[in-house]
Amino acid sequence: MDEREIMGLVESLLFVSGNPISLSQIAKVLDMDRRTARKLMERTIDCFNFERRGLQIIKINDSYQLATRIEYAPYIKKLLGPNTQQRLSQAMLETLAIIAYKQPITRMDIESIRGVKCEHMLSTLMEKGLIKEVGRLDAPGKPILYGTTDLFLRIFGLSKLEDLPPLE
């Protein structure tokens, strides 16, 4: 297969998956090393961007996913009807921001920063798949440590946590 055919194959894999595919999985399916697969993915992303296609390939940590371009969102909403997307409350956004910037972090630490209880916020953010348990603190009671998920990165348009805007 030539490079354009391999790029088409990658596009097909991303399309049928619907979820992010790790670079390791792509390399394994294409029977190539990770370095070659990474270069191929970069060229495929560049090709999609240069051609201004309706879809784009987004990178989330070390995974890739096919997604629609944000600038076409108004037309997609027009086709699909009223917005059924649930918004996050200000309190949830505050809690999520604290977790994103301070992770891994315990509930008690979040509550001390916010000054209010946040059990409900944490369970809702976990249900939405934006945060997850990333471990336990080695302290009495072994409190849960929370961190963000790849879905958080995808929803907020980030490739990795380091892309978060700096705090003032």
C-alpha cells in the first residue's frame, strides 16, 4: 500500500471505532513501529487540515479520534435539531477546574479550596465521565484521589493537560 492508501485505512479505522484509538493500536494494526505510525498520523492530520475537510483528526494524549470541525457546529445543530447537550453548572465547572489544575486531589482538598461540600459535584462529574478515581492517598481513611479523563480533554479541546491555560 502507498501512503495515501494507508491514510485512507487510518481514516476508516478512526471512523468505525468512534472512540479514540491509541497510537500503539494504530501501529499494531498497520504493522509498523510507533515512530513511523506517529509520523503517519501527523501527515494525515496535516492532510485533513490542508484540505479543510468536514472532519478532523484530534489528538488526545497518545490517542487519535475522528471528529467534526467546530466551525461546522451551527449547521450540524441545525440538522440534528435543538441542542440536547447538558451544560455544566458554575459549581461543577469550578470543581472540574480545581481537579484539572491540582490533580491528583482529594475531596477534602477540593472542599477546602471551594469552601463548600462537593460530594454531589464529584459524583455528577464522574457520571458524566469527566473525572475518575486515580488512586488513594496514603493517609488515614485512604481518601480517593481524583483526576480528569480523556473525555475531559476531548470536550475542552485539549490534547494533553499541559495545554490548559496558565493560572494567573
